[in-house]
Amino acid sequence: MKTPVELRYDKLGPKVVKALQNRFFEAWYFSEPEEAVEKVFSLIPNTDTVSWGGSLTTTGFNLTKLAAEKGYKVIDRDKAGSPAERMELMRQALLCDTYLTGTNAISEDGQLVNIDNFGNRVAAITFGPKQVIVVSGMNKVTKTIEDAYARARTIAAPANMQRFPDFKSPCNETGSCGDCLTQGSICAHFVRTRFCKPAGRIKVILVGKDLGL
């Protein structure tokens, strides 16, 4: 039986899909993760080179592992033998065919908001890969674009920082954004994707669950 929150997602999800489509994204809503995973791979040609940005949603769905198992050529920065090699693989990923990622927030009127550390993920979203597939839980949806920025900055970023205990920043100590300028901060780049250009390059798959941070 679905929870009240999931029932709300089933009602709100199609509305957000329509808003995304009005902004030239391709978009779909699925109640169940299995349907979303099936849709992801239906969008990727067999000949594509696939890469991804740091995303608990994509790794939680095993999308990166499945891409390799399905025989796609993948660019996997986690297989790098050194920080320099990792950075080079991140650079190569900007010219892959299909880039998989999550998002920090989506406003109900269909805009994406993302915060990034090195900028590789937001760079790929804006330009480079032939297509970008964004997979997002409905917990990332906010009422307004201002709420989306607030979610990305005060919820997603401090939560993501807990994955990196060696990074020194106020939010890693307190759990609350300190608007800091430390080298340990992951809040270097803020990108609002107001609409998709060229039309259809970014595909957004919404899932009626709480996923990622």
C-alpha cells in the first residue's frame, strides 16, 4: 500500500513532467524505480559511450554498474589509479554520448538547480555530452525556484558533505550551511537550468520515491 507521501507524488509528478516538457526537456514520471531503470536504458543507443556524475540516485539504482554489464563503453572515474587520472577521466566524460546524473532540486515549474564542487557535473549538464539523463526522486521537487536554491544549498550540500569527512567546512561540522569560502566547500558552482537547449537534449525521469540527497 502506498504511503500518503507517495500518493501525493503520483498526483504531483505528472504536473512537474508537463512543466519540464513546456521548457523543452523530455520528461517522464514513474511510480516505481524498476520502471525508471527500464526507461533509462531504452533511451541509450547500444553504441553510446556512457559516463556519469557523482549521484547517490544513479549509484543507488546501480545504473553505472548496469551500463557496464549491458556492454556499453563506459568512462568510470572511480577506476582511476591516481587523482590526476581521475581528473582526466572526468574531462573525458564531458564528451561522452550519454551522461547520467541526479539533480539537487527541481522547481514545480520545471527548472533544475545544481551545486557542484569541481564543476564537472554541471558542465556536462549544460554542454558536452550528446544527451543527459537526469534521474530524480520526487523529494527533490520544490514549490518555487527560490525553494529549489534553498534546498540545494541548505539540505543537499550539507548532507552531501557528510560523505566526505576529510573535507573541512562548517557544514561538515555542524550540518548547517555556513556560506563559507573554505577550500573544503563543495559549493563552488551554482547552475540553474531554466530550459533545455537544444530541445530534448536533457531527459528527466522522475520517480515517486524519496531518492538520494
